Amino acid sequence: MGKKYRIERDSLGEIKILEENLWGVTTERALKFFNISKEKFPREMIRAYGIIKKSCALANFKLNILGDYEKELIVKICNEIIKGKFDKEFPLNIWISGSGTQFNMNFNEVISNYASVLEGYPKGSKIPLHPNDHVNCSQSTNDTFPSAMSIAFYIKAKEELLPELLELQLILEKKAVEFFPIKKIGRTHMQDAVPMQLGEEFLNYSILIKENIFRIEKALEELLYLPIGGTAIGNGINAPKNFSDYVIKEIVGHTGYFFKESINKFAYQGSHDNFLNFSGTLKTLSNSVYKIANDIRLLSSGPRSGLNELVLPENEPGSSIMPGKINPTQCEILSMIALQVIGNDFVVTLGGSGGFLELNVYKPLIMRNTLESIELLKEGCKSFRKYLLKNIKPNLIYLEKNLRNSLMIGTYFVKHIGYDKVSKLILYAQRENISLEEANKKLKLIEEELFNSILREVLL
């Protein structure tokens, strides 16, 4: 049995669409002319757009622009879209026009056509809801799309990324307490430095994550400001008075988050410094987790020929040719994710610079990279926490061995015999390949009893 098609029309002519599909002529054209990739618009953006369309309908009703019948239909359909019922009806890949127009029209058409189905009219009839006159009433892509981006970024970061970062911070803090009694040698320039507590290292990691949480939370505050009601260029033409206020009250009621009206809608539609600022905090977080992952990877190197001060969980075999090899795969995954997010931020920065006159036309690109960065960091940190940090152990034998063998513990003697004499002691031990204790016995630079007393203090 052959597939059934219907004919829909726009100002450019007729288009044939599969009868089963709820989208309309604009979406069908976009599927043909923007057939670039298989990467479709993410669920977060579909949900955010559903919230906006619903809120706009309620606002238009309160302002006596939409009737109760039209409002109820739009709200009913949007509620189902928000729940995910019609995800397959949003088939566009992310590489569409830089404003996101086709995605907005995809929404308008799906709502219009499903209303026709519910009320017994043929798809494409635009009865009882017209995609532009009713569903898109008092709106344009140029204010709805960036508003949806803000909502999507805010909710995903607030409900998914930040809780995971808190878990990461807490497990690092827990390990810091667990490891605090353990002495080790510190290192600078990849060379031995002065002794420290292993717990101090992990406390530093915990504080790094805590500081990143603070930065992200501050950047999220800026995402609460929405340009909805700015319509085409930010001056609000075709949006009724108080429209923004009514819409945002509905968005707050639906999400539970205190979104606000952007005072400068021109800036929030023509440039996206708020998104760049937020993406920048994800880049900074990536820089921090990159350091943490690489530090732990280095400290666990070996097991016989490296530092071998940390023992990582044995999750999976590491080599197809070398039996018994276990690799620091969680460190590798997190470091790759960090580099990807740093790259995403660079592209977001370039996209953010594309605010020509009254409209930035790199919105889908900024949206795609930012949502991917949030997702990657959330999942990467979760994996690192669950499969590495949870069961990481100190290698007490190597920690003590490396500490005892380090010549930099001689720094403790500086206040007793001075910098120059300690330098002589350390360089002699280095040249002769002997311990500081043996070197001091030969050079007799510090009394043996005092030397042993200081050494015990260092090692304990």
C-alpha cells in the first residue's frame, strides 16, 4: 500500500507532505534545503519552546488577543509537547538558518495541524488555529528562540550539571579528609618540591570545583533575563503592551524559576554576551577538571616505573596486546571531554561575535555547543566520580618511598644552617646518588641528633 500525501501551500508554491506528519510546508522545505546532518534539535530546546508557546498563548488570552477556544487548544497541545509526546514531529537538524526560523515555524505548524486533527479538520487547513496568526501571535523567531535558549541552558545546568558538580566536590572533600594524615612529596615544574599532605592535594581539587560552582551560578543569573516581547528587532513592534510581563509570569509559574524581562532586548537579540559568559564558565570548569584528571593520571603512573602514588580502580583490561595492563581510562575520558568543551566555547565565542546589526544569526550553533558542553561535563564528572574517585586508594609504600628519596626535604634544614649549606648538602647527595642522611654524615653540616629530629618531623 502506497504512502499517502497531502498538498500544502505557502507564498512560494505547493509542497507535498506525508499525510502522517504533523509538520507543515516550512518544515518540509527546510528538510529539503537544510539536509546537512542527522543531529536534530535536542529535547531541552523542544521543551523550552513548548513552555514559551504555551506562555505566549496564555498571555495573549489575558490581553484579549486570543479567544478562550484558541488558547485552550494551544495550551493543551503545548502540554503534550512539553511531556515529549510529539518529539518525532520536530525532525529538523540543527543546521538551519542562523535565527532558528524554521524551528519556530516547525512548532507553529505542528500545533496548528494537531489542532486541526483534534477538531476534525484536514491537516494544512489552518483551521481552527493558524500557525502565524494564532500560534505565533505577538511573537517572532527572533525573541522566542533566544528566550528558549536561556530557559534550556538554565534548567539543564541548574537541575543536571550543578547537582553533579556538588557530588563531585563532596567526594573530593571526603577523600581529602581520608588522605589528610598521609605525607607525600609535593612537586613543582615536574620536579621534587617540599613535603605536603596527600589530603591537601585533594582539598585543592575540591575547592577548585566549589569555585566553579559559584562562577556557574553567577553566570546563570544573567540567563534569567529573557527578550520575549522584543519580536523582530527588540523594539517590541507587534507585541501588545505588558505582553512580556504576562508571558514571563507564566514561564515562572511553569518552571518555578524566577525569569525576568530583559530591559535591553536589542542586546539580547542582536548579541549574546550572556550566553558567551555562561559558556566561558563551562570552559573554566573544563580547565579545572582537566588539571584534576591529569594530576591523578600522573600520580597513578606505573605501576612499577612511574610515580605510583595513587592506585586506581581496575575497571577493564587496558590493552589488546599487553596482558595485565590497566589504563587510567576515566582520566582520559574526562580530559577529552574538557578539551571538547573548551573547543565548544571557542566556537560559541565566534558565533557570539556574529551579531550583525539587530540580529545574531548563529543562534542554533551557540545553542548546540552550549547544551552539548553541559551534557558532556555532567556525564563526564559523574563517570569520573563513580568509577574512579569512589574507589581510589593511596599507595602508602610508594608515597613513603618517594618522600624519603626526595632531596627537597632538605628545605626544612634551611632555617637551621642556611640556604647555602643546604644547597651544598643536596647537590652532594645528588652527585653521589646517596641520601641526605648519608651526605650529612660525610659533610657534617648539621648535628646528627638535630638532623634525625627534623627528619622524623618531616616523615611523620
